[in-house]
Amino acid sequence: MSEVTQLPGGPQVPTPQASGDGATITQLGTYGPVLTTVIHSNQNEALNAIVATAALPFGTPVFANPATTPAKWDKAYADSEVKSCVAGLLAKAAVQGGECAIQDRGFLTGTVAQWNAVCQGATTGLVPGVQYYLNSNEAQKPLTPNPQTNEADANVLLGYAITPTTLKIQISFLTSLVS
């Protein structure tokens, strides 16, 4: 018999179990199970050669950098069309040359310290209810609560905070770059 979990103020549901390397994982959300895709570089032949360009912390939005040979996962920023093509956020920290666990939807939960490391202006983790966007300033952290206002930058919504430690990933390309 599978285990069940009592949801706050709700029904009992089967306790989610992770299955397989890079599989779709069912996580327990407030209102029941939520599907999440975690892509591992070694899961797919096309991704086998794609490793991290540098050590990247948990929560970093990444893109496949075509300027590296072979292509490698790199930190995404909204300052160019190529760098704003976000594949997802790192579900765990990556080492230089190592495989990346990239989450492209669902709930991403980390610690306050992990979110502070990647969110511009964060000192107490994420702010519940606030939307987070891809930052265009490479001198700053890659997530920002402020949408881009420069017409030359991409405006990419990454998701919104549910709690100080959980981001609901909802990658949306809100505007395109102006040529």
C-alpha cells in the first residue's frame, strides 16, 4: 500500500515518489500532486555534451550557450536574444564541467540563503506573491523582482514566489527584443 499525505485543510493524497533519472517527478503541492520536469544533461543524447560553463548556484536560470564548443549551460540574462532563451532553473548547484539538473516548471524549493544568492536585493529569501524576472544586468544576480524597462532587453518572467523558499516556475517570454 502506498503512503498518503494529509494536505493542509484538504484531502489525503498519495505521497509523491520520485522516479527515474531526469523523470517527471510528482511533488506535493498545497492542493495536491504537481508535475515537475527535471532535465538531466545525461538523460538525452542531444544534451549529453552540455555541461556547466562554470560553477553555478542553485536557482540559476540557464541557457544552452552556442558560443561554446560544444554548447554548455550558462547563466541566462535578459541583455541579449541568445542569453534570454531560458531552458529552466538549476534544481541543484552545478560544478564547472558537470551535468546540470534543470527544472523548467513546477515548484522549486531551496533555502533562504540559496535564493538570496541568486535574487537581486534579497536578504530574507523570496517575497511571497512577487513575480521574478530574468535580470539584464550581468553585474547583478540573475533573478529580479523588477520587469525589464529597456526596450533592448528581453522581458522574461521566471515565476512567482509562493513562500520565502519556494518559487512556482512559470517561464514566459513577455516581450521580444527590439532590433
